[in-house]
Amino acid sequence: MASEGLRALIARANNDKQFLRELLADPEGAVKAGGFELSAEEMEAVRSQYQGQLTDEQLENRVSKAWFRVGP
């Protein structure tokens, strides 16, 4: 089950394109700057989810799919 921090991160990523860009460029920095508290396992999932060069559309698609896996 996802933590409250991970749920909050996903919600922000779904609603804030600039934050999506920050996650793409520097996942660890974006998580830290956003004040999200994630476990080491969750941080690794975020790193792998946002690693590499994706278009905005591809990134939004990934975030949406991640949200459905985590759920409310």
C-alpha cells in the first residue's frame, strides 16, 4: 500500500505540469523540494518511473497509470 507521501506526489504530478518536468529532470530533487516523505522503496519506484527522456504526453500517461496502480 502506498504511503500518504506517495499519494500526494502522484496527485501533484497529475495536476502540475511543471512538477512533472522537475520529476523528469531530477526525481530526487523534486521529491525533496516538494517535501514529500517517501520510503527508500517508494523513492526507487519514483526514480524508475520518471527516468529517461519522455515527452509531456508520455510522462502524463505514465503518471496516470501510476495513479491507478496506487489508488486513492
